[in-house]
Amino acid sequence: MMPDYSELEFYVKSTDCATDSHLAPYVLLSDLQETADKGAADTGWGREAIGEYDCCWIVLRCQMSLRRLPSWKESFKIRTWSCGARKLFFDREYEIFDETGELIGSSTSVWILAEKETHRPVFPSKLPTLPQDFAQSDRLALGESCPKLKLPIRPEDKAPVIIKYADYTELDHNHHVNNTRYLAWIYDALYKGGYDVHGITDININYMSEVKSEERVELYIIDTENGVLVSGYREDDTGVFTSEIRFGV
């Protein structure tokens, strides 16, 4: 029987912390995706099951709303559930609870099922031996599906705030920069730009292109009425990601 949700518990190590001794948001994003891996497996759509069809999961966008971040030596729990599929798009939701059971954060994400080699999207009906009813709930953690952002035109009148390279320690087992590292790059850009990175409460990041070994990504910041847009581009102007960052009052 399919569970109503899946959960994993985490402990904040010192090496997981940012300079304020609280969990770094890019580490939290990694924890969310570990929980998503368990959630997919619990619904019959884990890596091993879809791997039989040479398929994989790819996250397209993720939004986080943070009331607070867990601190060093604190335990916390992430709960996740699937809202099923909208044609090619899969909504996965999350809630983050502290040791007392208080809700301290929520997140929503959109994924696709894709071919491992080409990353072309795959309809779930193409995997007929797997459960075709995998929606656990229609409840959206943030009240709506993660919104799609438009990639801004690369500013021509200013230099990038920071430049990042796909060096060895940035690569994952798929031999490209893991999407959680993009969020770390965003924090580096904001910190270098003089923004209060510890005041960030809302993050929406959209992924557009993979970054492979030794490639170079230039990051730009654009101020908006509601916060900032941080976007990354290759030297050929290909958009790698864009994000909308908001700060608490």
C-alpha cells in the first residue's frame, strides 16, 4: 500500500553550516532531494525501478519558503509527497519540521521523467510495469505549483558579479555540476554583491542547462521590486539557471 507521505530525519553537522551556524540552504536543498529519492522509491518510481527503462528523474524548478533554518547540532525532519503527473510534469511537495514538530519551512518542485542518455522527457505510461497511480495528495505545500521564471537577457552594460567553473569538486556522479551547487553559487554571488544572505526567506530556482566539466558560468544580479534575480550564463549566452530571491522584512 502506498504511504500518504515519506520522511527522512537529518542532523545538522558543523560542516553543513553557513557562517551564522545555521544549516546552509544549499545543503538543505540536497536534503530535500535525498527525501525526494526516498519518496519516489516509496511510490514504486525509485531510481532502480525507472533505471530498468534507462530513465532518470530531472528537477526543473524548486521553490523554498523558510521560516527559519535549523542550527548546528539540531535534528530536523523532511516530509515529502507526490501530487502525481500533469502530462510530463510531476509536482513534489515538502514540509520541514524542527525537533518539536514545528513547521519551519515548505517547498514545492517540478520534475520530469527522462531518458538517461538524451534527457528527452518520457511519459509515465511508457513504463507500463510501474504503478500508474502514484499521486499521494493534491495538497500543494505553498498553495501553488512552483512558478516558471523567464530567463532575463544577460546585462550588456556590466560585468558579472562572480564567475564559477565546473572544477572537479563541483561535479557529481553524473559528471556535471549538481543542481544544488547552483544555489551555492547564487549565495556566493549575493554575498560578494553585498546582500544580506542570512535574510533570505524565499528562493525560486529554475534549471535550464547542465554544466559539464571545466565549463565557465557567469552570474549576474538584477534588483527587482520584490527582491533580486540571480542568473547564470555560459560564455555563449546560454542560460544555465535563473532564480528569484526574496528577503525578510
